[in-house]
Amino acid sequence: MRRKSQIQFATLCWSIYVAGWNDGTLGPLLPRLQEVYHVGYAVVSLIFIVNCLGFLSGATSYLYLTDRFGFGVMVVFASFVAMIGFSLEASAPPFPAFVIGYLFSGFGMSFLDAGSNAFLASLSEDTSTKMGIMHAIYGVGAMCSPLVSTQFARFHRWSFVYFVHIGLTFLNAVLEILAFRFKRQDDCLLETGQPPPEKTKESEAGMNKYKQIFRVHAVHLMAFFIFTYVGVEVTIGGWIVTYVINERHGGPNSGYISSGFFGGLTVGRVALLWLNKKATDPSVTLQIGEWRVIFLYVLICIGLELVVWLVPDLLSGAICVSFVGFFLGPIFPIVMNHAGNVLPPELISGGIGWIASFGAAGSAVFPFITGAIASRTSIASLQPLLIAMMGLLVVIWAFVPRKRVDLK
């Protein structure tokens, strides 16, 4: 049973690695895409908005499709849908067709992201540590991909970077088949010795999970928080290279700054695990609590972004961007773990699936808004926009409940 559990966890980590790889690729490619397709900030940002449509279609159908066909079937199906998108992008078609590829890849990635988080949050043992490790793996993927896409951006066949995506996603589909064998999530958990969660009174009365989940205000608050958080994360990773090139006169190696950001994200998710645990350890005298520690991390990030904005120095800006990643990193796994603590046990999987998949749409909406504003002003608008988005995180989190909520 323990070995089976380890295989499942390793497979979830690979899925989230692929999602991270996908999110980290685009930033260094944006200047190249503008050059090849002769488009400005607003038009190239259509990539983000179409990607958002893919994520939202995945978010709205995740609960229904996983309930209807099962977790094991849908994660494999999602991998193949994503590969269709990557195949379109790898062929370097005309710009409209290239953008359509992101509709398919967005749908597929939303399922891998949501499914990994929902499955892991349903575990009964050591969830917070595993969540931190899994999302550190996401950071590794997002850190490695800019290193590769920066090199491909210099080549004539720049689009061949998407063949790497196809290979990684195909491997993910194979691993999902071997680990979960097209089974439902409860059956997979039962194989590891974990019984299904107790049904709520509403479920026993015949109310479906959709209605129960959407009646919980905490779900919507956390979904909107993650929507904004992921928007901040991908906006930095996606536009910081363009910002550095245009505003700080960075050279062709500026793409590595995006890797520095995601590298900080990775290190933060592991290095700050001890602080996150102390925050919730009842034996600690000055207990912060995971609810309060979110405010601490976001406020530090706001301070660092002010330095990037107001100090016109390339080196200090690059270092601060890495530290923004470091302190942003732990927030996502903390929120996923917090969601598992405040939602009724039967609704954890579906609730976190909705939070993660809807939240992932922020990876498209906010980068698009950034590009649209930059087309009217300049990319210098990136930093004040990021600070405003981080301020919004503080406001939303203040309304998120600290304890388990009851259905009303």
C-alpha cells in the first residue's frame, strides 16, 4: 500500500512538473513571437486570453467529467488534448492557428493542475508537506523551461520547443495510466488504505456536489484568490523578460531572469516549509497561523516589487524578482492545504478541483490585461499593475474563513 501511494504521489508530481513547464515557456518566447508574426503587445496577448478560455472550459467541466468518467480516465484524456494544442504550436502555423493551439493546451493543463491538487488534498496523511513538495516540483518545471525556450528563441525553428512539451505530456499520460489505471479517485485512494470520505447530510438527501460546493462562500473566495495569485505569478514569468529588455536595456540572456523567478518559487516552497509548519504548530508560543502567514509573504513581495519598479538597476531588479518568487512560492500550497482544512471532507476533492482549475485561468487573464495596457502605454506599467494585484490578494484573503465551514 505504501509503495502504491508513493507511485501515485510521484505521478502527481510529474503532472504538476509538466504544468509548470508549460507556464514557464512563454515568457522568453514573447519577443520572438512579436518579431516573427509582426504583432504588438495587445495582439500577442490574445495567446493569454485564448489560453484562459481553455482553462475556464476545463474549470467548468472538471467536476462533471471526473464524476461521470472518473479521475483516471480524465487525466489521460486531458494529456492528449494538451498534445493536440502543442502539435499546432510546434508547426509554427499562421498566428490565428497558433493561438487556437492554446485553447487545447489550456484545457488539458487545467485538468492536470486541478486533478493533482484535488487528489493530493484528499489524502489523510502529511498533506501539507506533500503539497509543498509537489508545488516545488511545479517550480522546477517552470524554472527549467525558460532555460530551454530562451535557447530556442534564438533559432530559426523556434517553435520546435513545443516538441519538448509533447514528449513530456506523452510521458505523463503513460505514467497516469500505470499509476491510476483509469480508475476513480476513491478507488485509487482505497488501494492505498484510505477509505472514502464521509458523505454530507446534503449528499444523503440527494443534493449533487455541484450545488453543495457552490453554496460554500469560502470556495469562491479562495478560487478568486488563487485566480489573482496565479495571475501575478504568470504575469511576472511571462512579461518580466520584455520589461527587462525594454526598460532596463537587458541583453539576449534576459530570459534567464524568468528562470530566476521560478527558481526562487521552487526554493521558497521547500525552504519555507519549516516556517509554514511552525505557523500552525500549537507547541510554538508565538503561533502565526497559516492564515496570517499569507499576509506576511504578500507584503514582503509588495516591498520587493517596489524596489524593482523604483530602482533602475538591472542586477538589483533581477535579484529582487528572484526573491519575489521565493516568498510567493509557499502561498499556493498553503491555500490548497487551508482549503482542505475548511471544506467538508466529501467536498475537498471537488472544491479544490474548482479552486485550482478556475484559479489557473488567472494565468491567462492578467497577462492579457498587462499586454493590453502595455500596448496603450508601455511595458513600464507592469510593476504598478503587479503591486495593485498583490494588494488585491491582501484584501481577498482577509475575507477567507480560518476554520471549517458548515453548509447552509
